[in-house]
Amino acid sequence: MEDTEFGTFVRQHVLSVFVVFSFIHFFVHILVKHGLRQFALRVLHLTNKNLAKFAEHTFTFLYYTITFIVACYVCYHKKWLWNISYCWLEYPYHIDEDVLWYFLFQGSFYFAALIQLLTSGWNEKIMITHHIVTLLLIGLSYISGHTRVGMLVFMVHDCSDIFMELAKVALYTKADRIKNVCFVIFAVVFFISRLIVYPFHIIKSVLLESAPTAHLTPYGGMKLYYIFLALLISLQIMHIYWMFLICRMILRFLREDMDVKKDIRSDDDENLKED
């Protein structure tokens, strides 16, 4: 698929476009959160204590929902979505314009989110580490031309985040039944997507199927390939850690008469923090 004229311009000025997108993400985040706070205060009549958290989690719920839907739309007709071997069989390949736009959009979001974490005073070392690893993976996927597998990684991660954020929104609006149902769905989707699909489908393919073409990777060859693989595995280590926290939350969930309130009450208390 040939680029449009604007797509060609973006490809030639990708770093500048990335910076512009990051600023847009940062300011849109502020504006949308302000609007959501006003909605929560005037319509839902939430207390001032929960306004900021409601706005933050509603924003991220909307963001992950939109990006997952867009990813499905972008990838639905791509043969490598249904057969991961095509991520490597046709390598090196031309990065489709829609995939390029998606990478810029997601990468700039995580960059803006990382800046917010670093400047907000939150002591969220695991989240900061996660965002740094994610940004490195996005950058290396683009530089090395491995954007196809990068798209699959995006989809695997965003699908579970939707339900966690919705559970948090339900928490602050006191919709306990929705909160509990969403948490259970989140735990199931998280386990399937990040502890089964991600390691045994995506990482396995990178480790075994991509090896014959690894030497073709630009800007470093095999060295860049090993860095890319190490970053993917580091994400999996974080997944295992988060799954441990989820299991601990489920045990409390069962002990407290099917109520997860104490586990996801606030960002300060909750153990689970993921992309």
C-alpha cells in the first residue's frame, strides 16, 4: 500500500510529529480530565476526594477502548494478525501508513504519560519502568521494522486494561456490581492475554520464527534483536508480578463477600498498576 502525500511527509519527519503528538496528548488529557471532573461534580455529585481519580480512570478507560477498537480495525484485514508467521516471512517489509499512525499515537501517549508520572511526585517505580520499557519497544519496533509484532503486543495489552479501568470507574461511582463483574472479567482476560497469548504465541514466535531474519534487522542486526527480545521478556516478568497481585486481590475478593472495594479503592492503596 502506497503512502498518501501526507503520510510520506510524516514518515520523513517522524520525530517531529512524535513530539507534536506528545504535546497534544498532554493537553488533551488535561482538558478532558477537567471536563470529566465537572461532569462528576455536577451530574454524578461525587465528593471532591474522588473527582480526580474518577476523571483519570474514565479518561484511560475511554483511551484504551478507542485504541483497541482502532487496532482491531487496522489489523483485521492484515494476514499477520491471523498468522503470526507473516510478521517474519516477508521481512523486511514496508510499514503500512495506518500502522505508522497508530505507532505514533500510542508512542506519544506513553511518552506524555511517563512525563506526567515523573512530574506528579508519585512513587510508582513499577509503572515508570513499564512505560520506559514500552517506549523502548515502540521505538525499536519502528526502527527495526518489526511493527507487525508490535501491533500484536499493543492489542494483547489494551484488551485487559479496558476492564480494569472500567472497574475503577464503577468503584468511584459506587456501582459495586459492575465493579465486581469488571474485575473478574479483567482477571480472566489478563491471564489469557498476558500469561498465555503473549508468552506462548508472541514471544515464542519472536524467539523461534524470527531468528532466521534477525540478521536483517537494521541499525544493529543481531544485537538489536536480542535487545528487542529482552524487552519483551522484561514485560512478561512484570505480567507475572501483576498476576500475583491479582491472585492476592481475588483471595481478598472472596473473603470479603464478593467485594473488591478494599483492593481498588485508590491509586495510593491499590497494588495493581499496569499499562
